[in-house]
Amino acid sequence: MTKKNLSLFAALLCVYVNLYAQTYSASILFDNPPVSTTITLNGTGGDSNWSNTIKSGVNTLQTIDYAYFQVNKSAIATADNNLIFDITYFDEGTGRFSLHYNAVTENYKQSNFNLTGTNQFVTATIALTDAAFKGAQNGGADFRIESGVFIREIKIRKGELNPDNEAAPDYSGVEKNDWSEFTGKSVTGYQMWFSTGDENSGWFHWNATTRPQPGKLNFEVYPDVSEYEDAALAQTGFANLGNGEPARLFSSANSQVVQTHFKWLKDADIDGVAIQRFVNGLGKTIINSDDALLKKAQREAEINERLFYICYDISGSDSEWANRIKFDWVYNIEQTFALTQSPAYAKVGSKPVVQLWGTGFVEGIHPGSAAETIALIQFLQARGCYVIGGVPTWWRTETGDSKPDFIEAYNAYDMLSPWLVGRFTDNAGADDMFARQMQGDKAYCDSHSMDYMPVIFPGFAWSQWNGSASGTSGNVNEMPRNAGEFMWHQAKNIKNLGASQMYFAMFDEYDEGTALMKAATDWTMIPTDQYFLTTSADGYWLSSDFQLRVAGAAISMLKSTEAAPANVPVPHSEGPVYYRNSFESRTTDYNFYNGSYHDIGTFPLDPCFKNETQLSASGVSGQATEMITFPAAKSGLYVAQITGNATSATGSYYYQFADAKIKVKADMELSFSKYALNESGKYASVSLRFDDGTYLHNISLTDTDCIGVSPENARGNVGQWTEHTIVIGQNDLIGKTITGILFGYAGNSTGNFDAYFDNLLIQDGSGSYGDCIGTALTQPNSSIKLYAANGQIFASGGNTTITVFDMLGKEIANHHLKQGIYIVKAEQNGKIETHKIMLH
């Protein structure tokens, strides 16, 4: 046995001796009949509702509402405050249940258990220091257990678990590696707090309790759920997504979900995660399950070689916050789960990293004096830890969000990580924070031998949670991501500061719109009956993993000795989709925007229009390009319309409605749906602008229907939707960058032109498109453009007479032509041209 394994074995043996080699004062085993020692199960009635049930072949008590219990006072007196419960239950699902007990100060004090989905019987240990079994609950009960769990046994013993009396671990034999060394590494906060349930309960952080549905939800960004297994997803109350898929959400406790998240971290080259542990929900509970959420994270971190550490968030906790952390750190993190023995657990040298977030904040509920904070920091440091402080923005001056007289507590940390989320909304604000606060923070930490880890965030919005209906500010897309430029600008400032690492807030926080994780790109990936913030809301189509890739590039930039690029260096998408626009918006209630409250607003889901501009207009009047609602839209509610009046038979109009940054690859396709409202509307189409100043509509190219790509070639039918595809990934276009997307009109008569467009898409293609694709037969300097398709030769533009001859001058029919060389005579509008062409 290795030294590392001996150390781990000794730690686990210590846990076993301390927790299980004990004498119990009271117990009840739910056999048939139950075997009880001084514990009585109350009968049913009122909210007391339970049944005797066989679960996994074993007799259990199933709690339907509550199961109430009385304890004989001769066994455990009211004055016995220090009690330890061991509750054995069937660990099914990933929700939670609670023990409610008579305490000194209240009669239904709550201690929670988190289910871990092992589908086996496990034992939870709960240490109470304020018990007062005085028969003060319904029916004279001393404690109750809430609904939704199958209990095998309850045992109670007198005594306490005191973390101050536990020996500190020995880390000298723990495996070390470069990737879990915390120095110089950047991490992202991992909440792991989303759960799924049934109609009326269990949807923690997706909604308050009930199943999310239109108008009843607590999250801003809809996740990309396409990579999760069906078993990891639960049906919501929303309508289907725009692409027809059911609207489902994931549980953070599902093993395959955790596995997927760590794969994303590895793919993006993000060094690791700070796993959030919320102190107000801890209690003094030990879950003896090898499949607890933290163990799942540990396993995936090791497999993917990503570091992880525990970050305690004290928000909303009580005066027992420090004791809760000490108990949890010693009995769960160090002993039962043995997380700090993992080769993936973040360490500075041999010191395991732990973060305390929220100490010193004057905002909200953040308990703890400076003296209490210092004592907790010293407790953790004495156990060999490297302690990070997640501290207020203005900690150094002890103003604003910081408590006064707290500087000595801040000085006790090994590293400081001041909170910056929401403190600025754009690049100018980031620069102001850099100059006004961050430079001084870094200098102070350097002079006091503390490390410094700035916080960086991609954007922010929480209108679904904190809209005006709640009486608080909840601006839709309140702090825009601006295609990653907002986060990239922060990262450049951090590099200029000389910091070596940064903390991304957050990895999975869809509720406040700060998530780096994969998210819905546009209307096709969100429910059709509810607004959500999408990756494309700022007018650029961004793939669902875009923010992950920006974060990875920022980490690489921070580690590099090279100067930071001025702008985000990662492409908007790496395929297979590079741009998608159905011009969709959604209306949402209760928003705060433009400085005031509004009951309603309509906001973009797709790229829609961005930096739009008229490129040219000749021989037209009243021209316009805009988005409108159309009852017969091809998809969704909206279409893009191009309209105007041609005052000349050669009139033309081109309008760029979107910027882009898409490098053309082989076989890449442009496709769109079109609805011509009149004959002249057939002469409207989609075009592209390239980085060399050329335009798609000026190139001799056909679509898959063998129609020339210029709008001067009639396309579509009046009064119905038609589908069109152009293979742009061929010939000299490969390698060019698309910089603009536009609509164009180029007709051959005067009068009104009017057409609608929907479902515009640029994506990877198959490479197989029929005979005419890429076969431009036009001779240089010719004015009549010839094309081949399905064994025939035709011309673009107006009415053209085509005559085909073989090489001996014999006229042949212009159909079912075979490979070979032909002479083609083309007559168009009185002009005659003769060409020698080769079909192949």
C-alpha cells in the first residue's frame, strides 16, 4: 500500500471509529413490525402521513407528508442539547429532504439532506448542538422527517462532533501534478445548484419550487441541452423549442451532466472550477455516500485533469456560519469525502485551497465580525490550507460594499479576490475600475505578501427573476456581452495589471445571465412561448460554446508573454453552423430598461439587424429593409422585408443588415427561405460581402437550382415560400471572410418590388449538389452568362435564345447533352454572342 493510500485509509478509519463505534440512546428500525428503543412513531392525521413500504426488497417507512416521532425523556432529556442522529434511507433521486427538530430557540428547526442518486441505502449523520426534545411539535413530537423519502432506520446518541479536536491531515504523501497546482491558474465558479422535480416541487434555481412555465421562472438564459442524455433531462411547462424539440432542463446532480461539464472545461482549456458550497444550507450533516455531488465532481476533475476546490459562500447564513464551515470542512471535505487527498484538488505547494466568499460585505446578509473571520481563517490555515477571500469591491478603503474596521481580517488571507460582477457595464467602466481600484488592490496585496485574483464576468441580466414586478431593477440584457468583447477587455486589463490568474464568474449561472456554459444561440433553441436571453441577442450569431472559447483564449493570453490582441481572437463559431437568422424577437413582461420601469418590452432573440446600412440604390425610390410580423412566416413570428419602387428598368438596391466574421470553408452553404409578394419581388435575393471588397452577387455562380446568384435572376414564386441554397464554399471564395450579409434587388422592369425572407443560414455542406454547381461557362468579357444543368445550357438574365452546335457546326438539341465540346450561340435582348464551351 502506498503512503498516499495509507494516509487515506487512516483518515477513513478515523471517520468510521468516530461516527459508528458508539452507544445509541434511542433507535427505531422499520422492520415489519418496527423494532423500537425509546422512539415512538406517531399515528397519521393532519399532516402526519406515512406508510410502511418495501423498498429495494427491504422494509421501510415512506414519508408521504411528514412522519412525527417522540423520544422517551428518560432516554434523552430536554436538557440534552448535543445529539447525533444517524438516519439510514434509500438514496433515490437528486433532490433533498429535511429533519425538523425541537431546538432551544425554535420547534421546527431544519437540517437538510441532499440525495445523491445512488439507488442504495446510505446513512446520514447529523450533529445537533441546540436540541431540546420537549414534545413541542404536533402530537407531542420531538422531531419529524418531511415527505419523499424511504427510511430504514433512525438512531440517536448523545455527544458531539467537534472539529477543533480533530487532527489536521498529512498532505506530504498526496500525489502532486502540474495541472492541479493553483499558482498561475484561472478558474470559474461552479454553482452546481440546478435541480429538477415534478409538477409542484424540486426545481431549485430554475424556479422557486414548481415546474418552470411561461411567466414562472427564475433564470435568464436557456441552456444548450443537446449534449445531455434523455435521462438527465426533465420536461418543463414551456412549449417546444423553436426547432421542435421538447423544452427540457438538466439537474446538476446527474452524473452525465457533471461529466459533460468537465469535458467542456477541458475542451475550452479552462484550468478548473471553484465549487460553490452554500453555508446557509449546510447544517452539521455528514452524507456517507460515495456518489455525493462533490465526489462526482472529483471523479470528473481527475479524468479530465482539471483542478477543483471548495468555495464557501456565506450569503444568507446565520451566526453559526463559521461553525458550519469548520464542521463541513473537517467531517465532509477532509474526512468522509477525502477531497483534499485527490490529485485534482487545487493546492499551492502542498496546501489545499479553500475560499471564503462574502466575508466583510455590508450588502445583504453576510454574517461575521472581523475577529470571527480571522479565527476561521487561522483555523483553516492551521489545518494546512491556503485560504482565499472573496471580498467586497472596496475592501481596501473599507467603504461602499465593505464593512468598516475589517482590514485586519482581509490581511489574514493568503489571497484576495475582490468581487467585480455588476460594478461596471461596459469597457469604459472596466477601464475606470482598473484605474480607480484594481491597480491599488494589486499594489496593496504585493506589499502585504498576499496573492491577488481579480474577478471577470461575461455579462449580466436577471430580468426574469428581478423584473419590475418584484419592485427591483431587472434590465433585459442589462450588461451586454458584445460578442465577447466585454469579457476580453476585462482580461486585457488583468494582463496589464500583472496578475497571473483570474476568477470567471460564473460557469453555470444561467439565472443571472453570467454563465460561460453552453447556451441557446437563437430562437430555435428556446421555448416558443417565453423570452430568454440568447447568445445572439447583441446582433452577432455566436455558437453555444462561444463564451467558453473566449474564456479559454483569455486564460491562454494571460499565461503568454505576448501582447494581448486588441479584440477577441476566437471565431464566432467553429461550425457546423456559422450564422442563423430568422429575425425573431419575443415580448416579455416586467422589465426595467432605459432608466425606468415598463410592464412590457420586445427584445431580439436572433441576430436580427446589426450595424445595418444602405450600400447602394439606383433607379429606385421608397426603398426599405425592415423586420415585420407576418402571419404566414416560414418560422416563428417575424420575417425580413425588402421593398421599394423601381423607377428604372435597371434599378438596383443593396442593403447590408448584419456584420459578420465568417471564414469560408470548402462546401460551405448559404440557404434561405423566400416569399415574393409580386413578380418584381422575384428579383430580390440574399448576398454576401467579403473581406476583399467583393460581393457574392457579382460572382459567376449558381445556386443548387442552377439559378445565377445575382438578384437579376428571378428566384422563387409569387405568394409562396421557396427554399434556396448556394454553395459558397468553392473555387476562389474558399479562404475569404464574410464581413457582411445583405439583401439586394436588381430587376428588369419598373414598378413596386416586394419580398420576404426567413430562416437565413450559413453552415457546413455535404459537397454533393448536382451538375450545375460551380460550372460557370461564361467566356471572359462576355455579357451573357451561361450555365450548365442536367445536360442543358441556359443563360441568366432576361429571355435568351440558346442554340447548340457540335464541333462540325451541326445544330443539336439543347437537352441531354453529354460530356464534350460545343459551340453555343446565345441571343439576348438583340445581342448575339458565340462561345466555345466544354461540359464535364
